[in-house]
Amino acid sequence: MANTSQPSHQETQQLIQQLNGGHFAAAEQTAKQLIAKHPRTFILHHTLALALDGQQKFLESTLSYQNAIQIQPNNADLYFNLAIALNHINQFEQAISAYHKAISIKPSFFEAHGNLGTVLQRLGMLDEAITSYKKGLKINPKDARGYYNLGTALRDQGALKEAITSYQQAIQLFPNYTDAYNYLGETQRDNGDMDAAVHSYQAALARNPNHPNANYNMGEFCYLAKRYTEAASFFERSQFDDWQARQMYCLYKAECFNDFKKALDHVIETSRHTSPLIATLATHYAINFDQENAYNFCKNGIDYVYQQSLTELAQPNSLLRKQLLHDIEHADIAERVQGMLHYGKQSAGNLFKRPEASFQQLAALIIEAFKRYQHHFQQANCELIQSFPKTLEFTSSWYVSMHKGGHLSPHIHEIGWISGAVYLAMPKTNGDEGAFEYGTHGDNYPIQASKTIRDFPTSSILPKVGDIVLFPSSLFHRTIPFQSDDKRICIAFDLKPQSNTD
């Protein structure tokens, strides 16, 4: 006969006190001991699950939640907590199912709608995520976090104006929402309103002077304004992401070469050589001062440019190319103001997070091309190749459409590992017009009096329709202006090692 006995009131109270006091390991042990005596007691399985969550033992907690659900199958909170634990162990499909179950039991569960949206957004299902966020907000229109999450999804989709409105609604509901101020600023920046962006960053810092992202973004603003000393201070205060590389950039641009060299030597000795921006600076410094380049991300980046024709795009009647051009022209994709782009337009958001099948198919082709790139250079003795990540993610992807006179100024992609472009339309050529030029100098880096720009190597490629060009993100590159009436259309992207966390 099944054991249906219940723990005593004293035993239950002791367990709850351990849990509420944050003594999760003790609560785990007590719950397990009591479950051995009383295996069908709901509160014991539920408390055990919460104690395991408190220790970040999420795989084990999912089993305890499922045991509790067997006893109380119509408890929406159990499915909600189960979904959170499943999300922590990257079982996203199961988490989605659990959130749906919680909502089916309790349709007014706005938190479940919101959390479901975050999982869908993480999987790149932006339309579905936005729908889920909006359902939650319809139930509770005073949910500041719901508007914040909706803003992040709209921004990923490239709907910048709608994202700005959503962040502003979050702030209206919660005036001290520092993260919302910061991301509002980033979206205003992407929308071309730098004055508004700075105001938002400053509002975040007024509420939290040590906010990492807001300090970092103010650093970016200051270096774009050529206020390099201020920028270096903001980057140091941020301690965020690649702040050391950004600070070194400011020192170099300010011609504080001794301080730059000290920082470079420290990074070389203490860190892996995996920063494209530091690689760019180290290469330029080595040429500028006739010194050996000891930063081994990719010392001779010009040797690691790779061009290949993609059959699926190069065929004269390529259906994929036609669909990509159609989607670029007709899909509701917002544009981003881009100061280095002349006589053209660039998309906002991340194309490869959009739902169109053409972009998803192209992303898969690019991943395969990167595998061929790795194989081609597999013998190279540098971090770029030897530490080439097994799992990649697109940190960004966008289209660039240029018309007559179109060109891009020399720049690098600091947030990538390897960058590239796929060419969908090319103008009729006259010499090197419209070519992709890459090299070791750009961005008005300071050049010593004993040097000239000719001391910094460059090379170029004239892509054909259907080509993919891959290169280290540390290389300066630009588009040479062209005078043809034809359009030059490409989809550019950055890839880096996949993050362990979002």
C-alpha cells in the first residue's frame, strides 16, 4: 500500500525556515530526507525544487518540479518555475511548452507571457516574441519590464522608432529604470539621434554612476567626438566587455604612445590574443615604430583574406539571390544612419535574426563557408585560426546598398572575430571602382613623421555577383567609389565565438 503519511507541522516549518533563510543546501537535505518518508507530499517536492534552484542546480530542480506537478497537475506556478529552470539548462523547446501550459491553466499570467517572449526572442523568433510580450502587456499595461523586453525585440527586428517608444513607456512606469535609459540611448543612436542618445546615457548614469553599459556608451560617444581622454576614463569606469581595447584605442589616437605601449605589453603578457581591435592597434604601432608585433591574433591579416563563389548565388538565375534582393527591397526593414557610408543605405537590426527564409538560408551558407575558411588556413600559427571557435554566432548582419558615388570609409569591425560580405549586385567596373580594399591603416590613426601612408600595406579584391569575401575583423577595409549607375548591394556580417550566456 502506498505511503500517504504527511510530515509533521514542526518538520514542515523547519524546512520552510531553512528555505526562507537562504540555507538552500540544508533545505535540500531536509527535503530529501522527508521525501524518503513521505513521497507523495506536494510541499516537500516543491520546496526541494526551490532549494535546488537556489543553488543553481537547475537540471535536478526540473525533476523535482515534475514530481510536484504529478501531485498538483493544475498548478500554473509550478509550470512557470519549471520553464525558468528548463531555460537555464538550454532546453528551450521544453521551456516554451511549460510556459504555454502555465498560460493555459491561468490565461491572465502576464509574467508567463513575458518570460515566454524572452525564450522566443533568444531563439530568433522575433515576431512570436513580440506577440507574446504584447499579450502580457495587454493583461498588465503597467509592467515596465514588459515594455523593456518588447523594446529589445523591436530593436532586434530593426523597428527602431517603435523600440524607442517602448523603452520610453518602461521609463514612464519606472523612472529609475537605468537599463531602459541605456538601451533607449543605444536605439536613439542607431536611429541617428546622437544628442538624444547622450541624454539617455547621462540619465542612466545619474541614477547609477557605475552602470557598465552606460559608461561604455558614453566612452564611445566621447571618442567619436575626439574627446579621447574623457573616453578613456569612461571605458575604464565601465569595466565592460572590451573596455581595455577601447581605452588603448583612445590612448593611441591621443598619441599617448608610452601609455599605450605599457597597456599593450600588459595585455600581451596577461590575456589571450583574441581582440581584433587590439590586433589592429598592435599592427599599426609595430609598423609606425619599426617594432616587432607580439600580439598574435593575426599578425599579417592581409594574408588571411578569402574569396569564393557561392554556387547558390552565382548562378545567373539564382532563386535565392532574387529572393534576397526582393526581401531587401520590400520587407519592412528599418535603416540605420551610418556616418562612414556615402551615397547609400544600411539596414538596422540583425538580418539573420529576422524570419524571412532567404536570410536564414544565407546564414546557413555563410556558416559552411566559414568552415571552409578554417580548413583552408588550418596550418596558420595564430589565435584567429588555432583558437577558431567551434560554435559561431552572428553578432551583426546587415545589408548595404550603394548607388553612383557610393563608398565606405576605412574601418574595422571590433565586435567580430571574422567578418565578411556576400555580393548580390555589382556595378559595371572601371578599373578598381567598387572594389573591396583592405589594409593596415585607417580611421586617421596617427602616423609618425618618418612614415607615410605608403608604409602601411593594402590590397584589394573586385568581387563578382555571388562571391563571399571573408577576412579577419582586425583589417581596415573600405569600398572604392564607383561612378556606374548600377547598384552595389551586399549583405555584410560579423561572426565571433558563441557566448556562453546572453
